[in-house]
Amino acid sequence: MRDVMTDVKAWLEQGDPVAVATVISTWGSAPRPAGSRMAVSGSGKIAGSVSGGCLEGEVFEQAQAILKGKPASLFHYGVSDDLAWTVGLSCGGEIDVLVEPLGQVHRDLMAALVAEHPVVLKTDVGDSPGARKLLTPADPIVPDLLIRENPVRQDGAFLEPFPRPPELLIFGGSHVAIPLTRLADAIGFRVTVVDARSKFADQARFPEARRVIRAWPDDVLKDLPMDGSTYVVILTHDPKFDDPTITAALRGQPRYIGAIGSKKTHRDRVARLVKAGINPSEIDRVHAPIGLDLGAQTAEETALAILAQMVAVRHGKQGGPMLGPAAPA
């Protein structure tokens, strides 16, 4: 919903009715994952995508029909359908798409997203397609869904988690931190940059950051909660900053900890941390040298390698190629 929300709000403000199409289930080589959305306005505007182009024309027509009074409906598209060649599903994939008018629960969901409140949208995809309810963390099924992040279809319902945006804590306002902040912000991370040096802890240097804090990193970590939505990137490249920051980060449960430096730098770092009493198995939680091996040469390429590794960790992948023997299952 986040990717279409800006357009939907603008259409509603103009008095333009809206229908929403949501991918509920996929099989085989479906082009978009469950939870992907496309919004269609009564005047014919489109935002988002349910298939990357394969189904958009067909879903657009269904959305227009629903805006004219047709009830919410669940549609199945697959290679054996009469529409398969028309809508481009001859690749062998199958997909279920729920098309429904935008209702009050959708409005409540958008308000929760703006306020960054974690919620789960429960949608009936059984006997009464489109019946919806917004669940809060007080519901016992919600916390686990928020941690896993991925939507699930079970017992005639589609459960779609909307956790609060992931938090990226960057320690060290280096030249790599600048493009990393920009790229992370672009894909939905809330970014905080921390540096003890005034010339690096400058908001003008990091316009996309939510916060820029001038302080010693380990002092900041004492007051910042670290859970499964927190990602810690250490770019200080200086033992007097690196070691206490890693030590403090390991006391929490962030989803990701990464530290810049060569293999030798990290071996020396590990030796110091072990000498300081930290269990080697705990130190293994640190991704170092940080990032995927992309052969990065520039600050921008290094930032991309770091962010790619963070995304892989977020979704439980190794970051291997899509094809070939090294591809993740």
C-alpha cells in the first residue's frame, strides 16, 4: 500500500473514486509477489503494479467495473486460461488478484502507515471477498507476522503485515555514508547518522537522514532500541569507535550488523573483541568485511553493496545470482 498511497490520497482529495487490486497468491514464475498492489481511479489513472505489465490491462477493466457497482471479486489467471496469451501469462505462472473498491479500512491503513504504526490488514478471500479488518500488535497473531514481514494466505484470509519502517543506524559520517543514506531512504529505511566529529555530523551533509546526531556511537546505542527492524552499519574504520560500537550493538538484537574494513582489519578487530571478553559466536553476527562482493570501487558502489546485503538479510536470502548453481533456493 505504501507504493500507491501518495497517488491514492491525491485522487481522493480530488473526489476521484478508487479501486484497489492486490496480488493474493502466486504460483510458478509469477511476475510480482503476494501483496503487490495496483490502484485505479475512476478517471482512469493507475498507480502501482500487480504483474509488471502482464495483467494491468485486464485488471484495469475489472477495477473500472467494480467502481461502477460490481462487487469485490477474486480473479485467477494462469497459463491454461483463455486470457493467458492476451495478458502474457504464457510463462507458466499463476496468480490470484483481489479487486475491490477502496474502503474505510484502507483509509485507516493509510493513516497507520503515515503515523508509522505497525498493523496487519486481514482481508477475506473466501466466501465474502474483500471483507477487511485492521489488526494491531495487541492481537496475538500480529507480532510474529510483523517480524516475518511477508504476507500469508490461510483459513480463507489474506494476512498482510505492515511493520514500521526499518531503521538504519549509520555510525560514521564518511563518504560512503552519504550515498548509503540516499539509497536507503529511497527504499524506505528511516536513517540516523551518528558521528562524534562536528564536521561529519552535519544535517546538510545528509539531507535524507531523519536524524543526524553528534555523539560517541556507543553512547547513542545505550538509548536506542534495537530489534528485528534495526540495521546497524559501522563506517568509522577506527578501533576507538568500531570496538565499543560493535560491543554495544551486540547487546541488542538488530536484524543486521555490518562493519567496514578489510579482512585483515576485521581479523584484528575480532582479536581485540575476544580479548575484551566477547564470545566469538556473538562476533559472528557481524557482517565484515561489509557488503556483497560486487567489486565496488566507488563510494556509491560500496553503498550499493552494503544495501544489497541488508536487503538480502531482510528477506532471508544469501544474495547470490538468480540463475546458476550458486542461486539460493
